Amino acid sequence: VQLQASGGGLVQAGGSLRLSCTASGRIITRQIMGWYRQAPGEQRELVATITSGGTTNYADSFEDRFTITRDNRRNTVTLEMESLKPEDTAVYYCRAYVSGSTDTYNYWGQGTQVTVSS
């Protein structure tokens, strides 16, 4: 499985960005897809995930500003980010995995840089 992410870039504080990630290859349709991020010097952290049925899970600090959606026909997950802050600056990674089977189905995209200027 390959994950191709796009949509990162430079934005001013208060602005918006949309990240997209498309999965290809030997996809398991029930895969959970999600976004994580890693700021310099920090550990990678969960932003949000979404199941094939549309159930979402957000880390507490993102639910009011970020929205995750998914298009199962296109195997694509999208993260809409609004009211961005400088502390949102990080590399954002797409992930696809099957719960309970992460030893055999757990894939990461290459990461896309998001930089928010003050």
C-alpha cells in the first residue's frame, strides 16, 4: 500500500489549508485512515482518524478547528484545517491501518510540511 499526501505549504496565522492523502495498492477497504503530525523536537501525535464507515476520532485540541473526511471510492482522506496557529507548524503524516492488525497492515505516507507564520 502506498500513501501519497499533498496540500501542505506556508500559510499565515488564521488561514486555512487542506491536506489530502490517497491510498493505492493492495488496500483493505475497512482500513482506518488518519492524520498525525510531528513538530520539530516533538513526538508524532494523533490529529484525527476516520473509519470506512465515517466514524471520526479527534485529538482533543483539534476538533474545533480541523475536519477529517474520507472518500471510500477514491481511497482518499482529507484534513481541512482552519484558524491555523504557528504552533500547528509540523510535518503532517497520513496513515492507513487495520485495528488489531497493525503488525501486518500499517502504512504511513511520506509527510507533508505545514508552516504557519505569525
